[in-house]
Amino acid sequence: MRQQGFTIIELMITVALIAIIAGIGIPSFRDMLASNRVVSSINEFHTGLRLARIEAVKRNDTVVFCASADQASCNGGWGDGWIIYHDSNSDGVVDADELIRVGDPVHTGYSLTFSGAATAVSFAPRGLSNQSGTFKLCDAEADAGLARGIILLSTGSTRRSLDTDGSGIHEDNGGTDFSC
């Protein structure tokens, strides 16, 4: 009577093949997760910017999109979170009844910067913006290839950054590659 099963050599070859496949697949999976986190964060931020502009037009009044570390007032940096509020009394201060939406901070270690150097963007009743520039989001490893951005024009229009030159790195509105 002959027993069926695997020899030790067959088992070692199988384990070696699994290790090789995992060694190739896991780094790619990690890169994909990092890329998805960056894209997800910048999409949420872009949605907030567009909402602020829409609210300004809808309310026919100034709406402010600003960086907020406490999600109640305009303070901190862009990576700390953001708020949208309708400054109905034009005092430049967020009152409880003026808050429209609150945005979460970016992932730990990520950085979100604005080339316009402001921590607040106001949208006028016609949708025009008082600022223009590029919001840039970098991952925790500062990989410029994963960086993404939102370009804000003084008309209030926004668009996602693109890699127009095929270098693998997105560019700002002037065509300069992002660096993190």
C-alpha cells in the first residue's frame, strides 16, 4: 500500500514560490494603498473647495474656506483640517450659526500646503476667489510621485493637478513638477 502526500522537496519549492510571489506583490500593494490614501484625501479637500464656491453663489454672499486645527475657528495649517462658513455679518469670525461644513485633518505624517501662503480663501457671491494657487498633498514618505494637488484660479474654478509631461510627477498650474 503506497501513501500519497508531498515530499519535503516539493513542500520547500512551494513555500519558496509563495515567498517570491509575496515579495513581489506586497510592496506593490503598499504603494497602491499609499496612492489611494493621497487621492482620497485630496478628493475630499477638492469637494470642500467646490462646496464653498457653490454656497457663495447660492447664498449670494461671501463664504470662507479656511484651515482649522480645532474645526471651530480659522487657525492652524491646511493639514490640520478645514472649515467652510458663511460670514453673514462680515466680521471675519466663525459664529456658531455660520458653520457650513467641517473637514478632517490629513493622515498622520502627510502634509498639505498652499502656494498662495494664505490660510483662508474667500469666495464672493459670483464665485470669484480672493486667492489663486496650488494646494499640494504629500504622503508621509514625501514621495513626489504620489503627490497630488488642486489648482485654484482667481475665477474660483478648481481642477486636479495633472502629469502633463509624462515624468510621473504631477505639476502645478505653471507646469513645475511637485516636490515634497
